[in-house]
Amino acid sequence: MVKMKNLENFLAACVVLGWTLVATAVQVDQTNAFYVSNRAPLAPSALIKLPIGSIAPAGWLRRQLELEANGMTGHLEEISKWLDFDKSAWASTNGTGQFGWEELPYWLKGYGDLGYVLNNKKIIAHARRWIDAVLASQEADGYFGPRVNKTGLNGFPDLWPHMVMLNVLQSFYEATGDARVLPFMTNYFHWLNALPPADFGKGYWPKVRFGDTIETAYWLYNRTGDGFLLNVAKKIHDNMADWTSGVIDWHNVNVA
């Protein structure tokens, strides 16, 4: 394969080789047969997210990612108290321990993704250690992870940190196809669905960020077809903070 420095070189080569470039419109009124896309009754997606790891970074971008892998992101386990595997509630099969809130999932999401796109075996293995522990922590009712979050808001569940961990599992499944992930996530959504609607609006962070879980519910629905997930998504939308009339909170992460 010849690497082209710019578009002009590429077009010139097409002329020399006698290639014909055909522009096609994205069909937004039908599903995609090659990659996972929205199932009915969800609206078809104009753009399809490729599975993580299917595009290999090169050049400047790869160098920046390698700097992350060799820098603080890649070495945070060595210096952060929140990433102490032996003490973390996220690494405990019964959910006991310390530091069971957002810190580990936040880092693990970027760390795992970094490993997948670079195909860095060391990072993938380190991320897998945490993910295996999380997947081993599920209770019979579908809840998983630190038990303190189950009653963390004056007796009500703190649903925020799990939103990020679900993102971790989404990437992990796209990269590996691990058969444990979809049933695990389905069981957790059954637990969510059993909560009273009022619990979905408890707490500052869960209330304003619960749209993250709607995205995860759709992601899971597109892979399993379980219709109850659409009901969970509507239940979340109806009981979280209402963003449909404008920006209700200017904290930058909430907006993002």
C-alpha cells in the first residue's frame, strides 16, 4: 500500500491508475449490515461507531498515545491510592474495601481504551485484571461493585460511578467479545429496572449525568434485542434532570 502525503497526491494517483471515485450518500433510513447499529424502534444512525481497536493510530497521533502509555496514565497504578488493587472495593468480589467511587472507573476507561487502540499487551493485561474482578463481583440481584454505593446516598443507591464502569465494559466487550459481559450488564439493568423511579433522581451527580446510562442501555439493546432496556431508558429519561430545555448545570463535565 502506498502512503499518500495529502489528498492531492491521492487524487493524482487515482487518475494515473485509472481509478474512479464514487461518492455515496449515507443511508440514514436503514440499519447497517456490517457493524452493530440501532435496532428498531430506535432511529437509524447516520454515523456508526467502529469497534474500538479496529483503527490503528499512526504518526503524530500514535506518538501522543505512546506518551500517555509511557507517562502518568500508564503508570498511575504505581502512585495512586485510588488504584491500589489490594485495597480497592472495585477489586473485591464482595464489594468491600476502600475507594469505591468514580476514581478507578474514570482511569480504567481511558487506560483500557489506550491499550486496545495501541494493542499494548501490558496495558490490556493490567486492565483485564480490574475488569475480571468487577465481573466477579455481581450479586444475585444484578448489582455489582462496591457495596457502599448501593446505599451511598442516605440509604439510596449512588448510581453515578457505575455509569463509568459500564463504559469500561462496553469497550472491553468491543475489543474482546468476552461472553460474560452482555449477561452481566443485562442483569445489572434488571436491578436498575426494579428500583423505584424516585431513586433515579437521587443525588447530584446521578441526576444530572444519567443520560450516560441511556447510551449504555441503547448499546446493550442493539446487541441483545431485550425490549425491557428501552423501558429502562425511558424510566431514566423521565426521572433524571431535564436537559431538553437548555443547559441546567454549567459544570463542564456535566455538560460534556
